[in-house]
Amino acid sequence: MTTRLELHGVHTHYETSHILFDVSLEVNKGESVCLLGRNGAGKTTTLKTIMALAQASAGRITFNGVELVGKAPYEIARLGIGYVPDERLIFPDLTVRENLEIAIKPGAPGAPAEWTVERIYELFPVLVRLDARLGGYLSGGEQQMLTMGRTLMGNPSLLLLDEPVEGVAPVVVQELTRQIKALKAMGLTILFAEQNIHFATQISDRAYVIEKGHIRFQGTMAELAANEEVKQKYLMI
Ligand SMILES: Nc1ncnc2c1ncn2[C@@H]1O[C@H](COP(=O)(O)OP(=O)(O)OP(=O)(O)O)[C@@H](O)[C@H]1O
Ligand SMILES: [Mg+2]
């Protein structure tokens, strides 16, 4: 299996605070991998470091063999990495369709799909009747789908998702689970940050557990499910 994304010995600081310590992880082509951890563990910082929205102070990050450290976020996006931040940041004064159209970008080689607004609507049928609605009037779940749709319009081959179901209603969690599974079935590679192991288990092949900026566990979801010590110590389950 080809390695898509690899972090090796990554450290990240916010000014004088040392946040990530020697983080190493890899995501292979077509895999769905979750980064699990409690509040403040360093999940968002890890995703931001991959996108160069936080600066790695040491270590290597490669995507399809290309070094990302030192590149600008837009250059990393052009290589085919799509980032869905936890703060959803849709344009409140643009319609749903305009929010999607504004994000159209040709895909990097290896992107699994050529997304159009209509294909986004097939994946997220809820958005069809919201086509002309302003972004500012959407519910949390609708905003999450629009944010994901907007990132997909950039035709990524790797999707970074930061807590996609945080704060959305249980019925929307079910829908998002189905949609993320559909993306995986299309061949998209996914790395997502999550606190909820039950949700993560539905859509991931493997997990890394992060605590205080250190990776404490890596393994399959079945290995994690069987590891009471890791779950209690780092996930409070
Ligand atoms: N801009 C910043 N400046 C300084 N410290 C920060 C900044 N952003 C985050 N931190 C700190 O870095 C640590 C990791 O935060 P991060 O947001 O990566 O955690 P997280 O696992 O995503 O948590 P959550 O589940 O709350 O989203 C925390 O201690 C946080 O307070
Ligand atoms: Mg976070």
C-alpha cells in the first residue's frame, strides 16, 4: 500500500508553548484514520500543522513523498489536501450554491472525483432545497455538510476533517456517517480528529490516540476497543 501522508517526529509550538511532541503517524491511500483525544489533546493542532496553519518546529511531513514543511497552506491545498476546519467558516452572505461555486478548484493528480454542485447535492440531499438559502441561516448540521461540500469542490485526494459531528443532532450524525462512508467508498483518503470513539469506530480503519501532544496508542479500531487501559487513561471511557 502506498503511503499518502506521513508525519515523522513533528513538534509544534504556539509561540513559547510546546504543543506537539514527536508526533508520527501515517495514512495510506484509501484509508480512513482517526486521531482520537480529549479536549486540548492536540488534534486540531496536528491538522493545522499538516496544513501549515501552525508551524512545525521540527520533524518531517510528507504527502506522496513531497515535503510539506516550509510550504504555504495554499500550496499544500493544491497538492490535493482538503481541510475541513471545526469552525465552519462558511460565507454567511452567500447562498449555499455560491458557497460551493466559489470553492471550485481543479484537482491534483490522483483526486478520485470531479466534483460539481450537482454531485455535492447528490451526496448531501439536504442541501438541494437550501440551494438559494444564505449560508448564515443554516443549522449546525447543514453548515457542516456545506463546509464539507465546499472542501470537496477543490477535488482533494486526502480529506482532513476536524470533529465533523461536534454539536450536531444525532440524526445528522447518522447522515454524516453514511456520507463519510460514501466518500471513503469513492476512494478518498481521510484523516479526521474526533473525541467520540463510537462515531470514529463506524468510519475508521485505524486510530491514533493523542494526549498532551503525544501519540499514546496506534492500532486498529478492534485493538483500541480491546485496550481498556488506553481507553480509560486517555479517552475517559
Ligand atoms: N493559538 C493558540 N495559542 C496558544 N495555545 C493554543 C492555541 N491553540 C491551541 N492551543 C493550545 O494547544 C493545546 C492543543 O489544542 P488543540 O486545539 O490542538 O486541541 P484539540 O485536541 O483539538 O482540542 P478540542 O477537542 O478542544 O478541539 C491546548 O492546550 C490549547 O490550549
Ligand atoms: Mg480541536
